[in-house]
Amino acid sequence: MNFTAVKSIYLFEMARFGRTLWQSLISPVVSTSLYFVVFGAAIGSRIDEIGGVQYGAFLLPGLIMLNLLTQSISNASFGIYFPKFTGTIYEVMSAPVSFLEIVLGYVGAAATKSLILGIMILLTASLFIPIQIAHPFWMAFFLVMTVITFSLLGFIIGIWADNFEKLQIVPLLVITPLVFLGGSFYSIDMLPETWQTVTLFNPVLYLISGFRWSFYEISDVSVGVSLTMIMVFLGLCLLTIWWIFKTGYRLKT
């Protein structure tokens, strides 16, 4: 393992995070605060508790997931796409660096940025609602596995994209709607039976449900199913990245 190469890629990406701090960290935290003000205070005061949890507090896991998923994908996709755009990716690939070390550098940095964002949102939320974490270990586990998995997905998107517009297609047109329809702002028990069944085909539901369980011990689906789904998705992302480097897809042209 060439740890020097991994460290160099990682530190380079983290330095870019520092240069874009407003866009990468402050802006998502401010927008999340507005969610708490509008939904938690203004609208939440008119909504009954959900599963015995105050509505403002109920929102917290969904809002964290909304930001983690979109930011993990954006950070990782732009991180690998920009070297492709400038042509410097070929210098990295011609160096004595394995595909595993390249992935560790780029994905590790993207996951770290998203993890920092998640912690900042959690701290910011404590200004608006009382924070209750029933299972700290499982909360941290879901947090870490989510940022790693979706950073891997972002890495795949960055390899696939051949222009800047495509980088935004999946986060804006796929991930964000799935998060909104995956129980971020409500329990699926509030939906008609038909829509409950439809929602079960939304993979993001399992992430949000498991993450919310770690806070309040309430969930829309079994925690075991949530854990299984995220591990399956992680495996699929790793398998896809292995295939990309094995075949040179969008890297050798």
C-alpha cells in the first residue's frame, strides 16, 4: 500500500474543501437551519408528535441524510471529474499508484468532508431542538457507512460524467426526490396503504429509517433490513468501481 500517494490525494482534496468552505459547509448548515425554523417551529407546532417524538426532532435524521447523500455524491464526483477534465488523471494513473489507493484518496476525502458536515448539522440542530441519541454507536455507524457508500457512488458518477451538467443530474433529479419521498419529513405510516408499498421500493427509505431508529428507536422498516440494504449498496458500488478500473471505462479515452 502506497500510503504517501493516498495521503497526497487526500490532502489535496481536503485543501480544496478549505478553499470552498462557504459552499461546502456553511451554506448547507444555514439551509438546514432554515428547515428547522420553517418546518420545526412554524409548521411543527401545528403537527402532532410522530411516534412520541416532537416533529422538529423527528426531522433531524432526515435532514442530516438529505445533506449527507447530496454532498457525498457532489464532493466525490467533482473530485474525480476535475482531474479528468484537466487531463491530470492520466498522470495519476501512470504513476505507481493502484486503483485502490486512488479510490481511498478521493473517496476518503469526500467522505471526511461529508462527515464534518453531518457533525456540524447535528451541533447546529442542538440550538433548535433537544438532541436525543438512543444508540450512539449505531448512529455513528449509519453516519460513516452512508458517507462512504455515497462517496463511492459519487466517484462512479464522476467517472461516468463527460460534462459538468451530468454531475448534477443524479444528485438533483434522483437522490433529492428519493430523500424527500423516503420518509425524511414524515412516517410512511401516514401514507395510504398503496403508497406505503410503493415507498418500500425507495432504497433511501431504509437509510433514513435506520438512522432515525438510532436516535429515537422508531423506524418504518426493520433495522436489520436497513443494515442489509446499506451493505448491499456498498458492495455494488465497490464492484462497479473495480469493473471501471479493470476495463478502463471512461478513463482510457
